[in-house]
Amino acid sequence: QVQLVESGGGLVQAGGSLRLSCAASGMIVRIVNMGWYRQAPGKQRELVGTITTAGSTTYADSVKGRFTISRDNAKNTVSLQMNSLKPEDTAVYLCNGLISTYRGTGNYWGQGTQVTVSS
């Protein structure tokens, strides 16, 4: 079994910064991709960004230039540095990982961490 645990959410004023972290643990053979999604009340879950094992990143247009994803392959962690936060960034942020175990490869999710940006 694999677990993803996020941390670092909270309340911040517009223009501020937060850093989210996600740690993967369990019977992990290899982490293929990791990423962050977010879901605001009444809205569909949307992709924030992803990062491959090699460190290649993709971002949603809405966060480009403000958010940065990084990962530590040795520690099985992924982080999301969020700068210049806007009220519309308010959402539950969820960590996602495409992870291989001895039983196969699956898509895993964390429980989410709340980010609230006040205007």
C-alpha cells in the first residue's frame, strides 16, 4: 500500500507565499510522476502542475510564473512553492503520484490540504 501525506496549507493574504509538501511512503518501487491538483468549492478538480523523475515540469496557465514544483527522489517527496498568491488560488490542494509497487502501477492521492488566500 502507498500513502501520500500533504502538509503546509493554511491562511495567507493575497500576494503572500506558501509552501506545500507531500511525502510518499509504503511499498514503493518507483515513483513515475508526481503532481499537484486543486479543487475549489463547487468547481472541478484541476491540475496545478506535474514533475517527472527527471525533473521536467508542467504547469497550468493560471499558475505559471508564480508556482514552482520540485521533488526529492531520494526522499519520495514533492513540494509546491506558491508565490504571489491570489484569492482565486483558494482551494484544497491534493498531491498525486503515479507509483509502481510490487503489485503494479497505480494512481495515488493524498487527503488534501486547505489553502485559503484572503483579499
